Amino acid sequence: MSKEFTHPAYGYRVDIGSYAQQADGAAWLQKGGTIVLSTVVQEPAKEFPGFLPLTVDYREQFAAAGKIPGGYFKREGKWTDKEVLTARLIDRAIRPLFPDKFFNQVQVYNLLLSYDQQNLPTSLALLATSIALSVSPIPFWGPVGAVELVRVDGQWIVDPVHEVRKKADVCLLVAGTADGICMVEGRAQSLSEKEFVDALFVGHKVIKDQVDWQKEIVASLDIKKEPHELALDWDGWKNRVHEYLTDDRVKSLCKADKIERGEAMSLVKDGFFDQYRTELEAAKISESFIEYLFDDLLKAKVTDLVFVQGKRIDGRAFNHVRSISIGVGLLPFAHGSSLFKRGGTQALTTATLGSAQDEPRTEMLIEEESGKSFILHYNFPSFSVGEVRPMRGPSRRDVGHGNLAATALSAVLPEKSDFPYTIRVVTDILSSDGSSSMATVCGSTLALMDGGIPIKDMVSGVAMGLLKSSTGAFQALTDISGFEDQFGLMDFKVAGTAHGITAVQMDIKHKEGLPRQVFEKALVQAREGRLHILEEMKKILAAPRPELSPLVPKIISFNIDPDKIGAVIGTGGKVIREITTTTNTTIDIEADGKVNIFGGPEADLEKAISWVKVVSGQIDIGAVFKGKVSRLADFGVFVELVPGQVGLVHISAIEKNKQRYLDKEYPIGSELVVKVLDYDPASGRIRLAPEGSSR
């Protein structure tokens, strides 16, 4: 049986039951001509996994926009960064909303089936996921709503169409339940903390409407949820762990150093296993089950200890940023480099400049061809946390952290028209103890400035956490460590300049929602931390270096007649290929006729410039060329300025004592420096004279 439900206010239409009937839950959600199919399937846990084995995927079919994939195989290849980032958004919004004792394997799969070029699919996919979970037998503490908010000309717009979104100076994707916000991701040119909080609660009004609509759907379908608890003695073992975790044992974890704290944690856990080993083996209880209970109870006990002591587990005050050390220019052959260290997190960053041809070109569904002049890659090798694991390329986490840092810096990059380089930044995390993404923001800012790249302002970032005591009190934490990240109710990353926020990523693990004042206090504390880090960065490098690194290839820019672009490119690219090969340069020509010629120390930039100008008919009177004698005649010498373009040095322009011996004075193939006396664009005739000639 299938049913259809609509929400006229937001233009939603969802079909339940007509599609993917063998999935545990499926929702066919449509807005305008954009359709997303979301499916959810579960498999019972055969043994205790120690975590929720949730997998979320999002896929865009090229057929959704009437396209066939490029390339040889003509089918969708590996997941694009856009698909990975969308899947991460969905995952972050729903993961905290499963019951604590639910450990079934759950797979969420979203498929974009139709795209109308206007209604964007990201928030639609998150909403479809919530509906699919809500109408399935899978236990879920939703529903979840999702809304995109953008600011255009100072006005907030809810769920904009694609053309409006492109004009926005602020874009926020907000997800939440009826009780509160659970996930935020966004970018901004410069957004104040108050404006950000205001936007969150504007979005939450829409979210509550979406949640009410989903609850009506669930009630109409009379959905029954399945029992989900595993056959384990939760209460018995929880009491044993509770009794074992005495105040003294919890206090033994109060170490400033991550490694020392890890050793203390191992001693505490090993002590419990030694004490109850006989019972564990007799009951065939897995270690992962005990570790899960251990971590859950330790979270509460550590939190209360922090509130009692008035300081954090590593001894810091709640608003204290760990010690920072910075180095720049460490790598002699990189265009720009930095080493940013904050506490136990260490980020090594390089900045490299290239031409427009170095831009990545990825075939996209929403945009035909996507080229980005700014690239930021983040790498998190296993040695950074003292682990051994196979290296299989960038993980979803790597993609997400890199995108967050790139978003933070995009607001301060120079305009492409003023700085036509392609910029690539790479951060390798050499050591990690929390908030490596924000270390990437800081390190990238310094590497860009070290390379002389004229960014508009400095950007720093800080990760915030949140604790809630057993009495209900909240406390924000500035610059959380990896240990605190695991035990807090919030992971809130804020990046920006001294003037405002440029990027934000927030995940809320508190299922009851958070009051407005908690957000406001956390944001004020985050701003203080961000400004402190900026001041530390300024002590080492306060502005971009006045010049680009001497290792950076030069770019010469000028304009030609747009009608002459075809002549410069030539049939099948023959002419431009010959120019670049001969002069060892790279040439980019824009549709408006702007030419960028890019070349390193080995390039003959002057020859490339002359060649393009001559072919495009941009020959100035008095211009000087180093040409080659191509033919002799009774009336003068023909000089090839560039391949295919010849000018005449008339006999009258040659000194009299040389006129009788042209073959000796100007042998075929010899170089001759000439200046332009006259140029007729209509006929293409070029009249020349030897440079230095008085004629």
C-alpha cells in the first residue's frame, strides 16, 4: 500500500510505499522537479560492535539532469567530494538520534533521481532520510528537519533556488529536531555572532514545521518500532563499572599530556578487566561491551569532576587555549610553508601557485564544469595518533576537514581578476590531539602569507566543546582536546577573521536541544579564543610578504580583441600549442580576451607575449621584435616575427653600405632585431626597420 503526503507551504510531496518496497523504509521526496529517493535498511547485530555501525551514502545520477557522464566508461565513477560532503551532513545530523542501546547495522542510501536546476538537493536528501527512518521499524529519536538559509542584500531567504544561492554572502544549512538544533554547516563573508544565532532560530521555526509534518505522516501510517536491546546484563555490569570508577581513579586521568593521560586510562581499564576477568570469561562478555559502558560512565564522572574542580581534565581553565608555537618558511623549495602547533596538534602546511590549467576540473551534475582556483587538501596519516593502519587515499573525514578549512579561507582570497594564479594548499597533520581542522585553518593562513599571496585578512579557527553536569549546568570549553571531543555534548568549530565568522561546523549530541543563551555564550568564548590565536599568529607573521616567492613562476596579463581568440588558438589548438611548446609557457585565454601567460625561470615570456600579440593583430608602432630572416628580395628583407607572421624591412630602411650585400649582411635564418614602423590591420602588412637604424 502506498500513500502520498504534501506540504503546500514548502512545496514538498512525498510518496511512501510505491518505491523500494524491500527496504525497511523508503521515501520518494519531491520539490519542484527535484526528486530524491532515500532508503534505509537494517541488519540485526550478531555480536556487540561497541559502536553504532551506521553507513550513509548520497549519490547523484547524471541522468537526473539529462546528462551522460564524460570519460571512457560513461558511468558514474567514485564518489565526488560533493557527494561525500552531503553524506557527511546527513550522517552528522542523524547519528546522535538512535537509542543508546541500539547497535544494528544500518545503511542509509540517498539517490538524486531528478534535478530541475533550481531546487537544491542537499537539504531535501536530509529531510528524505528522516522520513525514511521515521516510517521504518528502525528505532529513531527523530524526526529531523533541514533548511538552508542564505543572506542576499541583507535579507535572509529560506531554501533558496540555485540562482539566488549563488548571490548569497552567507549560506547556512541547519538541521534539528522539535527540541533544538543538532547540526549546522555554513560559510560567510563576515558574519557576527549575533547574526549567526538569530539565523539558527529562524531556521528552527521552519524545522519545527517540517517535524510536525513528518509526525503527521507517521501517525497516519501507524508505524510500529521494533524492540532493539541486545540480550546483555546492562544494569549489572553498569553497576560494577560505576562502583569501580571511584573519585581517585577518575582523578588519576587528570594529566596535561595526552600520552600520559592515555597510559593512565589504560591502567584504569586494565585494572577493571583484571578484577572481573573470571566473571567476564564465564559470561562470555566481550571487551567491547565493557569498554562501551566504561566510556559512557566515565563521560559522566569526568564531567562532574570538571564542574567540581572548576578546571578541565588537563588542568586548563574553561576558556584557555593551549600553548601555540609557529614556524614559517621551513621548506626552502615550497612557495610558502608553515608549521602550526597548538598543544599536541601539529599541522605542516604548504602553499603552491600554478596557472589556470592547474585548476581541478570535475564533471558535476549541478554545474557542467567546475573549476576552482583555490584548492585545499587535508591529510591525516595514522602516525599522527600513533596508530598503524593502511593508507588508502583521503577518507571522508579528510575530505570534510579540508572542505571546512577551504571554506574558512575562501572569503579572504584575492580576486581572480587581480591574482590569476591557481592556489593549492596542503596540510599534513603530523601530530593530533584535537581540532586538527582548525589548526589547518591557522597553518594555511600563515603558509599563504609566507608565499606572499595577498590575502585580504588573517583567518584563525577554534574548536569549542560543551559539558553538562548532573545538576543541569552547562559549560563551554575553548580549544577542546581529542579526549574532550569524545566526552562533550557539542563539537563546534568556528573560523573567521577579527571582523566576523567565515566558516562554521557544529554537531550537537544533546538530544533535548540547547537554549539560546548556551549558543551565545559559546560563541562569545569562541570569538575570544579565535582572537587570541590571531594575536599569536601575528607575532610571527602579521601580513603577507611584500613579494611572491622567487620560486613562483611569473604571470603576464594583457588583453586582445575577443574576435582574435580563434586565431591565437588555431585549428585544433595548433597555434597555441606551438607557442607554449616553443616558449615553455602556459597560456590561458578568457572569453573577454584577457590573456594570462605563465612561465618559470626557463620560459621565454617575452617571445610568448610577442607571438600572441602578433597573431592577434595587436602590433604597436615602435614595438621591437627579435625576428628571423626568412627571405631576401631586391626591394628588402622579409623577417619572420613569429611563425606565420612576416614583415618587410624595405631596402630604403637599410643603411646604404649594406644594401648591395643583403645576402651577407642578412643571411637566411639569422636573427634580426627590428622595430615596427607601420601596421595595416586590413591587409596584415607590417613595415619594419632594423633596431637602431636612423631610417
